[in-house]
Amino acid sequence: MLYIFTPAYNREKCLRRLYSSLISQTSKEFIWLVINDGSTDNTENLVKSWQKENKIKIIYLYQRNQGKHIAYNTALKFMGEKGFHVCVDSDDRLSQGAVETFLEDISAISENNLYIGIVYPRNDNRNENTQKWISTAIETVRIQDIKLKYGLNIETCIVMKNAYVSSFRFPIFENEKFVSEEIMYIYTGKYGGFRPINKVVYYFEYLEDGLTKNIFQLWKKNPQGTLYFLEQRKQYIKENFNGFEKFRELCKVKLNINAFRLTQNDIKWTKGYSLIDYFLIPISLFVKYRRFD
């Protein structure tokens, strides 16, 4: 069983394009799980009208507006342990043969306990050949290492086995609506890796009000969740990296933490600083200015 999970908040126009790509799939062996994150537009009526068309199987769930990460919690609870899922954002679309590709690749890895899923590059709507990718010599990868170890700051399409994430839940922070999905990928790392495959399956588009385009402002508006995620990343680096690579990545994450704490104007953020933290403060001030001011 393959779920295509889409969280949606006031994305009526974008959902039409995604729906068009889903009903055009060469394989209809999937369930589209739409989580309406408290939309105030016509999302509910639109999705219910598509359910009546019965061109693909659609499950529609509603929650009050709490953010994508809580919509993900709702989806994980609903899907349970069986099958696989892929998150397709409301402003993106799949290539016509994407589902067929997913199912073929799932079948190919299903008997190999080394893999807990598959990861593909996302491709820009404007040019399907713009993304760099991991060397073909790499047969398994943890999602966060695509950036941290291999230096590729790119968008990815992730097909994941539900058995490994069914018990995971994103933390809830009062009055906040964003936590990075990286904490889920750090969680899955203890179970295994993902098979990297360079196929065109997913097209993304940056919207002016999209999560990726406004990531640093989202961090600023959601301080508890942001610091939680950055501390999780720091701990992951400490436990999984060595030598200069470890030093380099720890410096990077400390720069982000320091710069972010400086935006909070709270003296307690500087308590417990190490010598390296103080050494990095001048650079942290520059990062704060460039990213958060």
C-alpha cells in the first residue's frame, strides 16, 4: 500500500494542479491522504468533489490550523504501520510515471533490511535537470547526511516505510506551527538508510509564501521548535561524525544556534557557552544580520 500524503493550508489553486498530476498517473495503486490544516478557503468542498469523481482513492481529514508537522502527526496516526508513504506538498506535482516508479523501487528494496525507504531528487518545475545528486557509488544514505555529509542543500522526495515511523510524533510547542522534518529523519536513522535513486518523479515550485522560501522567518516565529531541531542536529553530528568533518559541521550548527539565540534578546540563551561558542560570536552576529534581520 502506498499513501501520498498532502498537508494543505489555503492551497485551493495549487491542489488543482497536484490533483491533475495524480489522476494522470500510469498506476492508480495509491491512496491520496489529504490533511486540511484548518484552511479557510474552499479546500474542503474541492477535495470532497474529487472524492465523488472517484478517479482515485482519496481520504480527507480535517484538523484545526497547527502547522505541517502536526498534520504529519495526524497522517502517521491514520496510516499506522502498514505500507509506505510519500509526502507531496500541495504546491508541487508528480511526474506521470511517479507512482509506477515508486512501486517498482519499493518492490526492489522490500527484502533488503538495509533500507527503510527510497530518496529521489526533487526537480524544479522550470528545468528537470537542475539538481545535483549523490554519487552512484553511494548505495544507502541517511536523509540528513545528504546535506551534512555530502554538501547537497537540495529538496528531496522521500518514500518511507510506515513501520519505522508509525510511533514517531513531532513535538508540540504552544503557539508555534513549525518544526523541521529533519528531526523525523534523525529518528529514522537508527533503523537504517534510504536507497538514493536519481529518477525524475517530483516537481517542486517555490511559492512566495511557501515554507522553504521563508525558512528563516519561520525559524524566528517558532523559537522553541527551532532550537529543539538545531539541538537535535547538533547531537546527531556529535554521535555520527568524526575528525575535521565533525568539527566543521558542529561549527555550522553552533553558528545557527548562536545567531538564532541572538534574535531572542534573552540573556539566558548565552548561558553554558563553550569557548568555541564565544569565538564564533562575531560570525554569529553576521549570520543573524543576513538571515533573521
